[in-house]
Amino acid sequence: MISAAQCRAARGLLNWTQAELASAASVGVVTVRQFEGGSAEPRPATLTVIRQAFETAGVQFIPENGGGAGVRMRDRG
């Protein structure tokens, strides 16, 4: 899945607010706020739709590979 830090970083890449992510993923803004703030761990299905919203917008999630998990924009070339 994705971490709260990856979620914040992905929003930064897209210059999205929490409300814009919530809209794109069809979840509540409180869900995004609590996840990113570490006060709640969303259900796996919620994390899946958040990830899908980011991937649709062009974000790639980089798995833990010795250098740490991360995010980047997909090469559109």
C-alpha cells in the first residue's frame, strides 16, 4: 500500500489540496486528513482508491528498495 508520507508527497507533486484528493478518490476529506496526520489508518479499499486517483493523475509509487519508498511523476514520453 502507500504511506501517509507518500500520500503527502504525491499531493505535492500534483499541487493538490486534501479536498482535491478526496474528490478524485471519492472519499471524505476527513479520511485524507486523518490518514496523512497519522490519527487513523484507512481500510485497504480506501487506500486502493486513493492510490488509483494518484496513478490516474500520473503519479508512480516507488516501493521500498533499499533507498526508501517514494513517489515520482510517470514519464509521459
